[in-house]
Amino acid sequence: MPQDIRGNFYSGKRGGLPGIRPPGALKEPALEDKCTGCGDCAAVCPQEIISLDAHSLPVMTSLDSCAKCGLCADVCMMGAIELTLETRLGLARLKSAETKIGVFCLSPLAAKEMA
């Protein structure tokens, strides 16, 4: 059974196949209670490795490809994905780079919106 970065296994009370949750995702059933399935976490992922499962919960297609940038937690307004120490540092690096170059264009979504 897949596990998340913290070593938590997910199968979920909603049923279906288990998935690897993004860093900082709450443990189930708290994730199921807080996540609205809005998809903001998937839309902002610069690696494009977060999607929503059949129950509209975030899953990752690859743990190894995760940049641990913290953007998914930063956009989660419901607190279903929280910043961890590692993702907090990643987000700080991104915001520092944004300040230095003046434009933040990390994700493909941001590039499309700027075009």
C-alpha cells in the first residue's frame, strides 16, 4: 500500500484505491473532512504531479518528483494540506526568488495565465 512522506498509509473511508498524499496533507479522516476537492493544489503544482482521486482528494503521481515547494499547502484555504518544516523552507526560497526577479512564473499554470 502506498504511503506519504510521513510514512502514513492511505486507503480512506471513502473507499477506492489508496494514493500518496502531498507533503503536509492531513491524516485521514481529517483530510476527508477538510478537503473540498477544489483542485487548487493540483493547479498550482509546478511539477504537475498532484491530481484528485475519484473522491476528489489530492494524490501524487510521484513522490520522487516532488520539489517540496509548499505551494500546494500555501493555496489550500481549508487547511487540508499544511506547511511542514521542509515545505515552509521551500516556499520561502520561492518567495525570495520571486522578490529577486520580480516575476513569479514557476508553474505551467502561471505561465499560461501570464500569456
